[in-house]
Amino acid sequence: MASFSSGCVAIQEEYMKIMVNWLDPKQNPTIIMGNLDVLKAGFKKKRPNKL
């Protein structure tokens, strides 16, 4: 069943658990969002090590 959020990202609990278990904290994972053009442009910039 689909539902909407108030501008937040929503994901089913089952998929969130899969994603969290897949990520390696030692790698300092980052989840990025945006359309393809925005994401491509963001990878051209140097990212800070920590926020």
C-alpha cells in the first residue's frame, strides 16, 4: 500500500533493515538523493570527510 510523507523520504521497514545491514560504518556511508543531473554534478565536487 502506497502512502505519502511530508517531504521526507519513506521506505518500508523491511527494505530499511536490508540497507542498514548492507552499509559498512567503517566506510563512512552517505546516502545521497536527487535527480541524475544533480547527482552527477555533486560527484564532481570534493566531498568533506565529515559533515
